[in-house]
Amino acid sequence: MLSGAPKRTKVRATFNLPYDLIEEARDTVVALAGPPRRLTLAKLVETALRAELDRLRAERVGRLRHRQFPARTEEVRAGRPIG
């Protein structure tokens, strides 16, 4: 992690995602917004991102025997996707 805020601080991130994916996520959140789950779009995205990062780490552990990805030394490049 580059120098900056502590791990627990929340930050805004903006992504362009497929329309149908966002609509399905919004439908899911509305359906599960009440008790007992009280799901929010932010919580759904956070949970999904954590699960995918765990999966990628587990995949990497099998090949390289590293439990974490190395901390980046530069910012992520922004812009249009390659390809």
C-alpha cells in the first residue's frame, strides 16, 4: 500500500461496469435490504471484492508460495481498458 490513510478508512472508488450487472446488483440489494441481512450496494461490492481477492491469493499461493501480493510502488493506471 502506498503511503496515505490507514487501512480502515473508507475511500470513494468509481468504476464503469456493465449495465445488466449493476441492475442485478441493485435488484438484489433492494430484495435483501431489510432484516435480518440489511444489505447495501456498498456491502455487496465489498464482500464480492474481498472474496475475489481471497480467490486470487489462494491461486497465487499454489504457484508462488506467497500469501499476499506485494505492495505496489506506483499508482494504478487509469483509463480505458486494454483490448
